Amino acid sequence: MEYRRLGDSGLTVSRIILGCMSYGDPARGGHAWSLPLDDSRPFIRQAVEAGITTFDTANVYSDGTSEEFLGTLLPEFTRRDEIVIATKVHGRMSAGPNGSGLSRGAIMTQVDASLRRLGTDYIDLYQIHRADPEVPVEETMEALHDLVRAGKVRYLGASSMWAWQFAQMQYVADRHGWTRFVSMQDQYSLIMREEEREMHPFCMDQGVGVIPWSPLARGRLTRDWDEQTARTETDEFGKKIFVQAVEADRRVASAVASVAEARGVPRAQVALAWVLAQPAVTAPIVGATKPHHLADAIAAVELALTADEIAQLEEHYVPHDPVGF
């Protein structure tokens, strides 16, 4: 496994981040594909043994049980100071004004709940899951800064929003001497490259690391285009974000298959190797529900694509409307 600094910060992350949305109580939070605790254990162990040090979750994943699973399983295989735990705040966790959003009250309430579920006294990377237009940016950024000053959080990150919103938040932090974001977690893959227009150039200019979600487009780049899985049939969010330019996306997926076949490697390795080769990207977030998922992700770190292969993978892309915000 390779390791990189997250942007210009001092935080070191593994080049593959294990996304933990797939680990949690399948009866809670609308993630019917999630794995129960005992079924999740082998993947956490496999990740640790492979040298993956960075684990990404969110308070809303499986109604908090994803965080609980990490809090239970990580101590079985590694020490707290050897890993990076990233989680998020924004989504609805309970009724009432502090049950969601990015107000001071919500942030202070939700960080303590995440700490309890994770079984730790600090979060390495605390990310806002989305922007909150109903709360003044100053209120959000000061509250996040106070978490860092209190030692509950060590670094701050953001996820999926317009580049101007992210720039505004960084500006407010700079203006007041508050803690800046060190990372952006956005949707980025061979069939969703819109972040190359503004977000990624801004991140590179500002020394912000990019840790994309869905780098395999919810698995669409790893299998035949029309093949269905239990997740594609039940993932309501996924159904909303992959409804554009279907024929062009199909051609991109076909190009992935062609390069993979010529190389004699699985498609996932090719699609991830492309993401890893992009200059703005620090580390993609990869989910795993089968042993070969992690094996392919780890192998992709060492797969160097040629210029001709990259051109073949990119030639069919067409512009998309950004989604997932």
C-alpha cells in the first residue's frame, strides 16, 4: 500500500480508503445491502492486513450503525493511533432542530454522538456531508473550528457541493483565522468527470486533497452494463445519479472492459487506476462486500495506464449535469 499527505495538510492517508457505507444494520437507514457485524468483520481485517489505514463512514449510514461497527471492529485488528477515521455530519439523525444540518447546535450534538458510536475521543477527519444553505457559513465554520480547538476533531473536510460554496467556506475560515478544510470528497469517476471543470482546479490551487466517492460508479464500471445486483435494485440514491447520457456511459464502460481484457486484469483495476492517475486525487474511497473488491483496489495502486489507454478510456465521455449535491 502507498500513502499520501492529504493535500497540504500533515494528515497521511492510504492511497485506498475503505468506504464503510456497506457495513451496518441492513434493517436501518434504508441500506438493505449493508452487511451485519459478523459479515463486516472480514473486510475490516482484510483492509488492515493489506495496509489500508483510512476508513470513511458517516453518521447517517445505516442510522449510525456503520459508525458503531467501526467502533467495535477496528480495535480488534489495529491500534487507534495507526488508523485514520473519517466521518460526516449533516443528514437527519433525529427529530428536532439539532437532528440534522450544520448549525452550531447540530454540529455539537452530532459530533458527540459520533464519538460515542465510534468508541473514540477524537475524529481524524470530520467532514460536512453537504452544504447547508439555511445556516450562515460563519456559524458552521466557527463551530467546526471550535471542535478542532477542543480536540474532538483533528482535521476538517467537506463533500459534494458547488465549487463556489466550497470557496466561500474556505474564505470565511481564512478571514476569521479559523480551521480550513483539508479535503473534498466528491463524486468522480470515468462517467462523472464534471468536477474537473472547477472543483479540482480549485482544490489543487488551495492545497486541498480530493478523496472521491463512487470511483467505480456504484460498480457500473466493473461489470456488464445491464447486469443487476442486489444493490442496484435497492439503492434509491444510486438510481437518481446515473440517469444521464446512458449510451455514452455505456461506451465508456465498454472501453474499460476493452482495456481490462487487453491487460488481463479485472475492470475495477482499470477504472480505479484511471482515478488514481488524476492529478487532483489523493485517494479514492472504495466499498467492499466481496474479498476481490479490496484485492482489486489494492492492485490498482500499482497499475500504470499508458497514454493511449487513458485516451481510450476518456474518448466517449460527454458532459453531465452535476448530481449528488
